[in-house]
Amino acid sequence: MEKGTTLGKLIVFSAPSGAGKSTIANRILAEVPNLYFSVSATTRKMRPGEQEGHEYFFLSKEEFEQKIAEKRFIEYEQFFGNYYGTLKDKTDERLEKGENLLFDLDVKGAVNLKKLYGEHAVLIFIKPPSLEALKERLLKRSSDSIAEIENRLERAAFELSFANQFDFEIVNDELETAIQSIKAFILKSIQQPSK
């Protein structure tokens, strides 16, 4: 990256599935200027209502593994039988333009991104009020089987163990309060100049 340019910030959201991350992210993106969603690549199937290049870049397993071999990812992870990853060239290009990017990453990906980008990366962990509340939210969502929900709850316990490595943690038990707290933290982080 070039010296002397004002680089953007990489704002990273991590949360167990069902903690409200997507709802919060959509509001934050609508309300914070110069903040854009970083679209990840994945091998999981497209869900109803999703669009190529909007929620994800949907790749075949072979395409994804080719990009891994070419070292084109900042981070990638495999869970629930699918790959998820962030393309390095797209991220660097936008960061150098001074844009701020919002990432939706799993906990390992978030920590890896912080290692690579240091002070340019700001990590935010969104917690559910409890694992029981999380289970209720996942059941209401009706997009996963009982077996998938059990897998997500096991994964949630693992993800919660990483929360102390994040710059900001918040419990999403009252959505509007969580949104306003996260928004204030992001605005303060964006205003701090990167060296």
C-alpha cells in the first residue's frame, strides 16, 4: 500500500448465526456514510432472495480451491462443509481509495484480518443474549434443519470463546440499543486517522 494516502478502515462484524448480525449490518450500512459491504466468496448454495455479487460471490469448490492455491484470499475458512473467504485484491483496492468496508466474517477470519491490517481493522463481536435465545431465533428463522441448528449452537459456543480478542463486544438483546452503540463506535473508529 502506498505511503501518504489516507486509507479506509475495515470494520469486521462477527457473531454466532442468528445473533442479529445481518439486521444490524444492513442498518449500519444505511446510516454510516462512506461504508460499503465487503462481499465474500463462498461455495455454499445461494439462498432464496440472494444475488450473485451482492451477498456473496458464489463459487464452485474447484474455483475456490484454485484461488486458495493462487493465494488470492486474505482469509478463508471452511465450516458446515462450505468455504468462505475474502479476496485480497478487491479489499486492498477499496482500502487505498479511502473507502471503509464492512465485513461479515467468522471469528478466525476476523482475527486473521486484524493480524494482516493492524490498526486499519476494527473488530466488533455481536453476542446473543444467551444460547437459549439464540436457539429460539434459529428455530423462528425456519431456514435450517434441527441438525443444522444443533451444529450452529455448537459453533456459537466456540465463537463466543474468541470475543475477548475483539475491539468491541455487545449483547444484542435490544436491537435499537445495539445498533446505536455499534454505530457510535464505528463513527469514532472511522474518524481516527490511520498512519
